Amino acid sequence: MTTPVLRTRLPAVGTTVFTRMSTLAAEHGAVNLGQGFPDFACDPALPELVADAMRDGHNQYPMMTGVAPLREAIAAKIGAIYGRHYDAALEITVTAGATQALTTAILCCVHPDDEVIVIEPAYDSYAPAIALAGGVMVPVAMQVDDERGYSIPWQQVAAAVGPRTRLIIINSPHNPTGSVLRRADIDALTDIVRGSDILLLADEVYEHMVYDGAPHESMCRYPELAERAFVVSSFGKTYHVTGWKIGYVAAPPALSTEFRKVHQYNVFTVNTPMQHGVARYLADPAPYRGLPAFYQRKRDLFRDGLKSSRFTLLPADGTYFQCVKYAAISSILEADFAEWLTGEIKVAAIPVSAFYSRGTESGVVRFCFAKQDATLRLALDRLARI
């Protein structure tokens, strides 16, 4: 019997740079500053609330859209921070993490041959989701400057818009570069989509990690953008529980209706006791209100430790990532440098070229500073030897 051949147009599982670097880090006993997850525990009150929910009997299927207390808490948080009041019943959907929300949003609105503008470097789930939908990714590369860091060339974004443009994906704070949108960026984006049917997918999973007193410029703040946007966030990122895979999407009723048509059949619903636990935890805004100061201190610790090194530090205005140029150390390709760093220096990083569809080289690697201070100091001690 002939074995059938399946074709998804996607790379084989386990072949990504991210998987390889984590594997190499384990093999070499390296400090893993590659993949973006904390190595410290969440607030112990949060799992206790989840355990309470289990003991209270919240162990069966919840509503497909998410339990009402959590959706209401999300709507209240968005209203308090950004001033937009979403209807919890019609416009908020709880998801199995942000990546599921992003993929579902793409699948619900992108049809074969629709074009999707993606700002690169970009989170690695966007392109596969567009391919699964049958869409065509149109990449626009960010500009990078040693002093100003990464920025979006809005004239090039405008030039990339055509009659088949269906969606623009916006990620701020931005993974992997650590850049954030400013008001001028919001104005430029608004000019581009005004008068069109173009939709927006706003990946805002690092919304509570914007530094130096700057506001997070969410799509939710701006009615003209919010009315055409799927806005995605992640409790895993916010509450240091990335393995819980719980997030949400906020979108106007027409968009939420289409989103839920796909959501219903790819995950149906999300872990019940965790939803109830997170809903109760959200009642206190202090944990997410205090997150910028928490991570800014770690950012500053890491940046201060690299100031005397041969790395060129690019600005890190948001997220928990720090990008560095290594031209003063080596001229080899980014993936080769990341492997050398892991094997010889015993610190793992991610080559930023992995975030481009065409493997663009810019001599930049990304470190994650969402780590215990002791972990960061160990990594800094090793990096200082270069």
C-alpha cells in the first residue's frame, strides 16, 4: 500500500531556529536567553485562584466565547486603560493563547489570493497562518538605525497596499525588536487605511511592557482603527504563565462573529478553571499596572551589564527582548553567530534573520531578559568575556 503524501506548505515540526537554539542551549549547558519565556514563578495567588475554581466545580465546558466573568473583566480593563468600551458578550472572545487568536483571526478573514501586509522582522506564526488561509504575504522590512533602533517605513507600507490587500498585521510592542508604536505611527497607519476595507490584526501581547513612562498605543485607543481591528493580548505574557496558553481577542461585533465561526471549530473553548482564576485575579489591577517597572528594571540591569561589551545595544522600548549588533565581534551570519555564542560562550540568543521570510541578514541577535536576576548576571558574566 502506498503511503499518502500530505502537503500543508509549512515546514516540518521541530525544524525552526527557535527549537534548534533551545536544543543547543540544553546540550551545551548554556544560559537560555533565546526563547521568550520567564524562568521565574508567577504570583502564587494566581494558581491558588485556579485551584479554588476547580474545587468550586468549574471543571466542565464553559461557553464557547469564554466565561462571562472573564470577558467582563477584560472589557473593564480595556475600558479603564484605553477608553474603548467593548461589549463583553459580543466583542470579547477568550482564546487558547495569543497564537491561536492570531491564527483564527487570519483564517476568518483572509481568503485565497488575498494579500496580507506583514512588517518584518515578524513573529514566526504569521506567515504559516497566512499560507494556511491561502493568502499571499507581502513583507515590508523595518528600517534599523543604531541610535533610533527599528522603525516602520510607512511610505513603503502605503506603496505595498493594492486592490487585493485584505489585512495589515501590526505588532506593538514589537517582537523581536523591542520597538513600540508612537502617535506618529498611529497617524500614518490611519492615513493608509482610511476610506478602505482593509482590516487590522493588532498583536499586542506585550501591551503592559512599555518603558520610560511611554503609553502603549493600542488600536483600542483610536476609534477609526478599532472599528476594523482584531486586538489580541495574552495573559500568559502578562502574568508569567506562558504555558497556560490563555489570551483573548477584542473586535467589533461583525469581526467577532466571523472570528467565532472559526474559533468554534478549531479549539471550541478554553480551560475553564483557569478562566475563572484569571477573572478573579484581574480584579486587582496592580499586577499589570506594575509590570512596566518590573521589566524595566530587568532591562536596565541587562543593558547596564552590556554597556562595556563589544555589542552595540539597540533601543529596547518595550517587550522583554533586547536586540544587539555584533559587528565589532564577528562578520559571520546571524545563525552561525548564535550557534557560536551558545556553544562557546554558553549563552543562547536568537538570530533576528529567523524573523524574516527571506532570511534578511543585519548582524543582529535577540536576547530575552525575562529571567531571574541571577540568570541575567550569569549570562552577563559570560558575555563580558567576548
